Amino acid sequence: ATTEIYTLSLPDALPICQVFDTHMGDLSVRTFSVDSGSRAYTVFYTAFPDYLAVIPVETTIESAIDGVLANVRRRTEPDRVLEMNGYPGHEMHYEGRDGLLYQHQIFVVDRHIFQVVAAAGDREDSFADDSERFFSSFEFLY
């Protein structure tokens, strides 16, 4: 999947765009996702309105983390601070309330927030080599 903003090795991913009515106005969420049986891989991103550019990047990341934590049963590894092309990010590993295991990365680039997610159905299959390829293939184009 390649967009004007990023590239990613995600064969057969079909783009989906959903618009959500929020207190900030309509937000378009673009999603690329592939389900490979016991694992799923997803990238979704949103561009926020210009007036939110004054909010510190750290606050935006913390708010995204808080949103994710609402659906977390337990953390499975310590979080990591990330950086890609100079843009700040955060990585979490957790078991969701749905029983799936997740590796979840969040990045903020200008007014965009990106979430790169792998989910596994069982502990034995979680985050195998293809998950590592998935995450390492994600790159910003600017």
C-alpha cells in the first residue's frame, strides 16, 4: 500500500475511508487492512483540522494512548518510545479486551496521526517474522 504520505508492504490491502462526526468536526479515517487468518495487519491515519496544530505532539500521542488503553486487558511488554524520520512515536504490546494480542505503534506527523497495528489470535502465533517485516516496511515518504 502506498499513499501520498507513506509506503508499506501490505499485499492485497484495500483502502477504506470512513468519516466520523466528532466534537472537532468531521474526521476522515483512512484504513488499510489485511487479515491473514490468525493475524491481522492494519494501518490507519487521520488528518486533524489546522487549528489543532497548536497542540503539542506529546499531548496528541498521550491522547491516542489513552484511547487505546480503554480497550486493553493487560500490557504484555513495556512500552517503547519510537522515532521515524525525526517524527515521534510510541509502541505498545498488550492483550485487548477481545482476547487478541496486539503490537501497536502510534506516530504523529504534522497534523496526521498514524496507527500501525498487528493483532494475533493466539500466543504461539503472535508477532512472528512477518509481523516484523510488516512494521519495518512502514515508512514515511517525507
